[in-house]
Amino acid sequence: MPDDQFVTDGKPLIHAATVLLLRDGPAGLEVFMVVRHHQIDSFSGALVFPGGKVDETDLSVRPHCRGENTMTDLQVETRVGAVREAFEECGVLLAMDEGEDKLVSPERLKSLEPEYRLPIRDGEKLISTMCDDQNLTLAIDRLVPFAHWVTPPMAPKIFNTYFYLAEAPNDQLALHDGEESTDSEWIRPADAIAAAEDGNRTLVFPTRMNLWKLSQSNSVAEALENARRDRFVMVQPKAGKHPEGRILSIPEAAGYGGSDFLVKDGGLFIRPLD
């Protein structure tokens, strides 16, 4: 949907990107999640997928991106943002040396981290600088569009967020950064939802819904195949009143098992309404 069709109530639209890193665990599909630091103004303390705002410089990396020739500027910069956030927040780098097909090795990644990971996160260096200096190509073609959510217009900030799936490199160690995020884990989507319903975890509505959607797949291959096949529908929840809490309405075509959801107990209880 074009940006001018979003309902923003005059607030600026902030582009953002989120990456769901996936692996096949002993009991099925697992996704990497982090716990937001309590001092972060967005989703403090919540269990979330790595992600954040698209940086105005992300598009400058386009010459260093594989597959960019078939993508719009927005498609490129949101994917670059997702790759950058994965590197900043959990130390996973979806990139290869120029001319190579394999992602960077753990040894190569270890040599890059001290010079680039925290400086890129802190705005002291650009990811384009790392690509220029180190002759790296970002594997944005490995990111599969999964979901597209826009913050409801009553919120203080309106985020236009693109969610991407990516198979995690099996030889790179994902680990939270200790500042923006304070904990991390690989978890089955259904287990994350159950932990939130038990009051042991905090999940915001989009995260909860995307975990449910992801839980419909049993493996990385199935999740990627489903995402490539499914219709890509923008979601901007509409709020309504209900005797037990509030109703959030989303397009049924977006694939979340319903269109109207009852949300109560601070978001701990979420269920579709018949």
C-alpha cells in the first residue's frame, strides 16, 4: 500500500525493519528473540525480534547489496536496515565477501566486530563504510518478506515496519548486545506465546500475532516457502471497545487467523473473536 494511504493523523511516518532469524531446533522451528532494555522508549522490557528504525544512510549501501537491481529504494533500505539491526543487536551478519556466495565465516565475523559492530550501532560509523573498507556484499536477497505493520494513528509515533524472515547462519553465534537488549534466546513461537499468557513474558500485539503466524510452520524451509507464497497484506490495527477489554481489528487477508481480536489484562490475553 502506498505511504499516502496510511492513517497517520498528520504524524511523520517512520520506516522500520525487523528480522526474524530462524533455525530448526530439536523440537521444531525456533526464532531468535531479545528482551528490550527498560530504558528503551519503544517496547521496554518486551520480548521482541531484532529491529529498529531505518537509517537515512541505509540506502547508500545499495551498490553493496546482492539482488538490489530488482528492488525499489524502500525495499532495499528496509532490508539493509534489517541486516544492520541483526548485526548491531545480535552479532549476526548476513553478508559475504565480494564475489563469494557463502556468508562470512565466524573467524571473519570475529575480525569485523571490534571495529564495526558497536560503532555502527552508536552512529560513529556507517554500514556502508564497513562494506567499502572490507569489500563486503550484503545478502539482502536472503530476506523474505513476512509481514507489514503500521502503528495505529493514535500512537505517539507511527512506525511503518517491514518484517523479514531469514535463515540464521548455522556457524554464527547470535547474542544480545547487552545495552539495547538485555537477554536473548532461541524459542519456539508457540512457547513464546505460552510464556506471555502465563505472565512470564511481555509481548506487544504485533509480535504476538507474528509469532502465531510463524507457529503455523514446522521448519525453516516451510516458513520461508509459506512467506514466499502468502499474500503480503499491510496491517494497521483499528481499536474498538469491548466489555472485557478492547478490540483490535486487522485485515483477515493478512493471515493471522481472524480479523477481530480481544485484548485484555495488559495484553496478556489475546484471542480472536468469532
